[in-house]
Amino acid sequence: MQVLLTGASGFLGKSIQVALSKGNSIFRLSRTSGDYKVTLENEIPNFNQTFDLVIHAAGKAHSVPKTEAEKKQFYDVNIVGTQNLLQGLVAYGVPKQFVYISSVSVYGQEEGFNIAEDFPLAAKDAYGLSKIEAEVLVQEWCKQHNVVCTILRLPLLVGKNPPGNLGAMLRAIDKGYYFNIGGGKARKSMVLAQDVANFIFKVAAVGGIYNLTDGFHPNFSELSTAISKQKKKKIPLNLPLFIAKLMGYGGDIFGDNVPINSSKIRKITSDLTFDDSKARELVGWQPKSVLEYLKSNSL
């Protein structure tokens, strides 16, 4: 197949390239490298070929905006960038299949158990709102042009040199200052990037909206212990919940100058898991356990 991959230089994009490289022609679109060097929020790409499959993995994430200008970046990259990509595809010829990489952030929840795809999209933050609007754009465009549409809503991605919160945890464990809060009992959904990448080709032919997780939803204690053992570091210490809450209250008082507040403490100590049974039942999703992966692989 002729495959266009946006966000090819990103964390998930690199795994997708490996997964689809055998037997397919992969054309990469990225800001600074690849077959099409395009900054999607600023320009409509000028394609010189058609594609069987487009995987739109480019997007802005892993930051908390503090200003209106920073919030606008989510709109520009995730919404305008998607609009420009779709316009570029129409100009030369639409694909047969389109896969959009979205996020469980669209649900807008800080806690919950086994949230399924039919849960209301209630995000109020700039990132979640931008992913919701981009999902709508993609679905309407695919319907208009008779393209098989797939949307993958992903939780925390796990793999070598991960970005975001998991990357911050790894650095803290390496330096010896990571600790769990309240026993690290809160469970969070996560999934291996390579499992998502391997699944894309299969699900793209079917279409639909799917949550993808490893199905186990490790808690912070299990995750940090597995990482520490793999890195041959000391098992992280525990910070009692009441002390963490006091620190959170202090952060509420001092504002952005303090890296922790009550809201962050609630997120860290609350379960937030998602239901992936739809993908398992309809498309045969069979992921590996993140904890089992960590027993034999370093991050």
C-alpha cells in the first residue's frame, strides 16, 4: 500500500514506520524531515501522488498551556493542521482509508473506571477540545468523500524514550527523587506504542472509533517498581497522602511558581481507566501487558 504518515518523527510515528515498513511504501510528512517537509498549521501540503492509507499522527500534546497564546497553539496544530492536511488530500486524490490518532483526553475526565467510546466528550481544556474538533472534522470529511474512517483514542503511550508524564517519571527514578503518593494505588490506562502501531493496518480496513489500552491498567506502584527493577534503581519511597495534600494546598496558595497543587494531587491519586472491549471484540485487539513488557525491556 501507499501510506502517508504525518508526525513521522514523533514518538508514535517512529513505531508506526517500523510496523508498516514491510510490504508497504511509507511516505513521511514532518516539519523538518521526510518526503514532505510541511508545517501543517501554516500551509496546505502539495502532494504529487495519491495514497491508499493516511495515518494522521501529527499533533500537539504533552504541555499545559498557561497563556491564551499557548492555548491557541493547540487549535492551530491540531485543528488547522488537520484542515490543511485534508484540503491537500482533496486536491490530488483522497485515500481509501484514514486513521486519526486521538486521545482519551476527549472525555475530559480526571477519574473514572472503564470509560467506553460512547461516554460524552466533555473535555474543557485546550488539548481535549482541539482533539474533539479534529475528530469531528475527520469524520465529516471521510463521510463526504467515502473514505473508511478510524479514530484511535489513546491513553498514556509506553515505549523507548517516552515523552510526557512517563518520561518525567523515568527521569525522576533515574535521579532518585521519584516517590509514590498514598501507596501509588491509583490505576491508569496505558498502552504500548508498538502494539498500537501493529494494530493500525488491521483496524484501518474496518473503521470505527476505539479506545486502546493494555487491558491491565497498572497502578503507579506497580509501574514505578517495574521500571526501577529494570533500571536497577531503588524501589521508590511512599509519601503519605495527607502530606501530599498539604503540599497541594501550598501550591494552591503560591500558584504557578510551585510544581504541584491540589488538582494535580487529585489526578495522581484517582483511578482513570478506559474500556477497550470494542476493539477486542470487533477487530481482534490483543495487546501486551505493559508490566510484562517492562520485565524484559528498558524504557
